Amino acid sequence: MNDFLYTIIQIIVAGSTLLLMRYVLPYLKIRLAKMVSDNLFDEILKAVKSVQQDPNFIFGKDKKEEVLVRITAWANNNGIRITQKQLSELIETAVFIMKSEDKNGNNSSAESDIS
């Protein structure tokens, strides 16, 4: 009886491990990656908006460079690895979203020119 119970427990543990490795861990990995990318994009939007409202930055190129510096520092502090090209594309996406919000009247901030 003990050998039979031990075998059943081994099968349950093996099945649970298999389910964990096959379904739960990949799901958690995807979920974590989405949370990191959402946090990163939220931080980019904040940086773009704050630089846009800062009177010290007049030209779009200066604004974009400042956002790159801020987000690179934030990403390094949070252990997020991202290339400058990826970051540049995300900044341009954030600017596009801000411009479309301005056109739709959803946001009353000044016209954005960080691209």
C-alpha cells in the first residue's frame, strides 16, 4: 500500500511540475514582460510631457535628447535592457499619441515637436 501511495504521489508531483513548466511559467514570463513594457511606456509618456512643458528645451532635437537621457537612466536603474533605436521608436510613438490626443481634444497640452 505504501509503494502504491508513493507512486501516486510521484505521478502527481511529476504532472504538477510538467504543468508548471509548460503553462504557468511561460504565462508569468509574458505577463511580467507586459508589465515592464507598460511601465516603460508610461515613463516615456511622462518624460515626453514634462520635457514638452519645460521652457529650457526649444528645439525638438534637444527635447528628444533629454527624453533619451532621462529614460535611459530610468531603464538602467530598473534593470531594463533597451537599445537606443527601440527607445527612439517608443519616444516617437509617445509623441504621435500626444499629437493625436491634442487633435482630438483629449489633452490640452501644447503642440508636441519631439521627433
